[in-house]
Amino acid sequence: MDTVHKSTAYDVGGVRYPRPFKIRRLGHFGFNVADLQAGIDFYSKLLGLRITDTRDLSKIPGREEMARRLEDPRIVFMSHNSDHHAFLLAHKSLGAIFGDDAVSRDITVNQITWQVGSMEEVFAAADYFRDRQVEIRRVGRDMPGSNWHTYIRDPDGHTVELYYGMEQIGWNGRSKPEAMYYRAFRERPELPQMSEAEEVREALGKGIDIHAGNTIRDPLDDEYVVAGVRLPRPFKIVNIGPMSLFVADVRASEAFYTQTMGFVPTEVVTFKGHRCVYLRNGGEHHSLSLLPKALRGELGLDPNTSVASMGLQVGSYRQLRDAVSFLKKKDVRFSEAIPRELYPGVDYAAHIVDPAGHTLMLYYYMERVGWDGRPRPAAERRPIGKEWPESLEALSDTYADPPFMGPLG
């Protein structure tokens, strides 16, 4: 447990804390892939992530030379909720130029991004990391997305971002126009900064059309009724995570994420002699799991990616069953390589594989951990059979997750 003592040096919103920041949730992640269009089709058409923006580096002043060295110069931003992006796709050649795989060639995730509670925390974290000789990749503010950030690397070379202030896309489905990107920062800004509302007023004063941004459109028609709403698919992704990584040294990575980043250990699973660690930030059973790379080959998973799996939560058990049927009809590849023991805290789940070889876990339920920090004992968890029943008995924490805050479509 991450115990807070009276001697703690940092003030986080008036609370003494072991670090000058507190991670609240997994905010977004991204993959670098060999076939960008195949990835776009898979995640948007089949899984329903909405394309919120596309940045073509060949059309950005100062980026033309870089773009000529890329097989595909686009960065595609997608979301399942009102965040500007919860998922990014880029070509693997861009990841190589940006140095995403500089430490290890099996790193295909371009970022794993964790949300903190304030702008102060983002930039205080940068000082904290420097004091601990953690490699900082960059500090500032990204556009599109408008999120203020500090980027670092973990011991295996994965790019880890702490951020605050993600642009929200509302009822009209439009992102910020490119003309407002003048508020991006490539270096650490001075604090305080103006509010988002003042940014909008300033843009209007400059004569910028604030309604000129990208409009979200789903490529499919509304064919299904999901919980009383007509949608293009019989399910809706309502949450991302957990992220599961293969790492070279589980204990070293565990130390980094718990001692430096403030993750809380929930559970340790020993599988075929391998120690696997499950960590959290809030009430979820885990938002990150660390598995040894030696296990990757034993499971028969893709040796070209350090991602063991990425979780995508749907809105209900019925939606999970319907998602499986829908995706099977679309000839999506399913996998049984990851055994039940390696996703504790989740009961029914299905694993699919994207065109680049990343395994994704579709699920509807994750165990909640209460004030005492204790997970449910393994012997008291729901037994999972090979055949899925039509309906399930509720557990004490079924549908106890934070609710999805917007309309389903």
C-alpha cells in the first residue's frame, strides 16, 4: 500500500502526499502499426471508436522533411467518450522517427497516458522526475487535444505521459479548429495559464471560427438497438484499460510504477512459475499489469509487441455477448492464448486480435476495491465456465463502476 505519512513533502490540493501528483485514471493510449488504414478500419468501423481528428504531417509547416521519410504521415485521433482522444494510431515509421521504439523494437505502443488532477501536478511532476533521473521526453501542451503534459520513459522504454486538461467534444461532435492551435507549448509554460473559457473568448476576438473543427461521423448506419438507443453496433465501448505489458524485469518495473509513479499493488499472480503483478490507481482492481517477457513465448503471443493485452470495457454483459457475435460475423480473429488466471478481477471476457497483432480484451465487469484496499479473495470470485449463460446473478459490485457520462451515441 502507498501509505501517506505526516512527513510527506508534497501538497497536492491541500493533502499531504508522497508525490507532487496523483494519477486518477488511464486517459488514453496509442499504437504504431504497419498498415495504418487497416487499423483505422478495425478500430472505427468494427469497434466504434470515433475519429475526432487527423493530423497529416506533410501539411504542417516545418514537418515536410519528416513527412517525406514516412510511409504514412497521418496521426489519427479516436475516442469512445467526450475526450478529444482516448486512442491514437500512427504508422510504425513515425514511431521510429519519434523514438518510441528506441529502447526496444517490440515497443509498438506510442504512449500510455495517465490523467492527474491539475495543471500544477503536471509540471511539478516534471521537477520530481528530473530529481530522480527519470528520462523526460518533453513537457508542454499538445494540439490537437489541448492537454498539458509531461512525457517520460519507463524502465523498458515505454513512453508514459501524465496529463491534465483534455479537450472535450460535446453534443455537436466538433473538435477545436486548427486555427486555435497557436496555444500549443513545446516547452514548459509559466503558471498560471488562462482558462479554457478565456481561450475561446480570445479566439473569437481574433476572428477565428470556433465551429470550423473536424466533425465526427460514424461510417456505419444505426442498425441495432442497444439499451434503448439505436447504434451502428450492438455494443458501446465505455472505458479503456487495463493495459497489460510484457516487461524485461517485473520487479524493476513494479518498483518504478509503485515508488516513482504511485501505483498501488492489488494482487500478485504466479502463473507457470512466473510472477505477474496487478496495479491500480483508484477503485478498479487494476489499471496496469506487468508480466515477464519470458511468458510471452509460452503463451504464443506476438513477439513483435510488448503489449500483452489492452482492455476495452463495454456497457453490460448483454453487450459483451452481442459484441462477440457481431465481431465473429465480421471475421475478427479471436484468441484464447491468455488464460483466465492472467486477468484477475474480471470475470467474462473475450480476446480479439487487431490487424497489427495487438490482443484486446473485451469485458463488462471489473472488481472494485474499497477503502481498505483489499481485493476479493480468489476463492470467492465467480466461477467462469466455457459456456456463457444468457444472464448472470449480480455480484456486490456489478455495475458499480463510474457511469459512462454521455449518451451512447
